[in-house]
Amino acid sequence: MLGAGTGNDVVAALANGATHVDAVEIDPVIAEFGKKAHPARPYQDSRVNLVIDDGRAFMSRAKDRYDLIVFALPDSVVKVSSMSQLRLENYLLTEQAVQKAYSLLTDSGDIVFYNYYRQFWLLGKMRAMILNATGKPPRFLNEPVSGGVFAILKVGKPLDSVGSDRSGLSAVDAPTDSWPFPYLEKRGIPSVYLKGMIGMGVFVALLMLVVSRPIGRKKVTPGSSRSRPIWPSFSWAWPFYCWKRKA
């Protein structure tokens, strides 16, 4: 269970006959809240092994084989700004991470992903990532609504082609370890960042132009060098003053 949270998915696993659950949660505060406040007390169950760790790091050290691996809503959007593209789960949602999870399955095992994908293209990226990692297109366990909604995807070792549509997935930029950005639709700088950088560049250029212009001139005496500008008496203008003198 990758992203076990307070233990709801663990409760579901135990209720359906699981004899052992490795519950991996990266946030110790959330896990501790589950220990103290969850009414079913899943983390006190002897069948549950709670691990406070990053999901990718846990898989890299795992020796066991699993009948089911769940990517249980791995989403740190509540931890960071929606403008951020570097999140805790970036290297958990890559082709190489899914390949590792697939290698940890038993011969009859499955991997399940679920999340609210918000944008339809994001759901396509997840499907392409799974296809590239396993060679199998995932199947939907629910009926997603166009526009991007809550969706449950499954891929497993047994051959299961029901509902596994490959159309359009080959052209999708799937996240990899060398490009771990699942929340970017395409490779490149997002337009909102590009506009911000251009705006900041224009502002700095105008600021340099303003502070580099003289606001007055000292009286020139015979034989003296050319007049120097009288700089505004602001401490932040000092670097520009030094630059002007060197120039």
C-alpha cells in the first residue's frame, strides 16, 4: 500500500482477507493521526507493517512478492502550491517506478492506481506510463467521465485485455526518471512560468535603465574629469553604481 495515509485502504484490505499488509506512508504526522484517531485502528493490527518512508525507496529495498500493490492516491497537492511541478510523488509516478512495482508482483498479482486526475490529459499520461512500463494497457475499474475525474486503473501479471484501449497513448509524453514531471502535459516550460520570467526580465531591465540614468550633475571645474551621475540614495542601487563606475 503506497500512500497508506491514515489507514482507510488498509482497513479495506484487511476486510477482504489480507493476511499481511505493508502500509507505506511518507508523512509521519498523517500516520500518527491514523494510529490515534482511526476508529478501526488498522495500524494496531498484527497483520499490518507500517513503514514511514518514500514509496519509491521502499520498493527499491523490497524483497517480498505481493498479490496486490496499490498506488493509493499519491498526491502532495495539499503540501505544496498548485504551481509547483516538483512534488513528493514525482519519482513514484514514472515508468521506472511502475516497472519496479510490476517486478514485485506474484504471478497472479495486480497493481491498482486511483486518484482524481483533474484533467483528461493527465489520465492519459498515467495510462501511457503504465503501458510503457509493463507492456500492457491498464483497464478501468470504474467509468471515468470526460474532462478528468476520479478513476481507478488496474494492470496485472495475468493477461487481461478487457477495456484496455491503446488508442492515442503512443504520442503521450509519459513521465520517466529522466523527465519526472507527471503534471506537465508536454515537455517544455509551462506558459505561465514563461510569461512570469519574461515579465520579471522586463521589470529588471526597466529598473536598471532607471537607476543607471543620472538625476543631476556636479559642477565641472576646469581640468576635472567628466561629470559623474548623482545616484539615488537607496542601498539597493549600490550594485548598479559599482557596475556603472567599472563601465
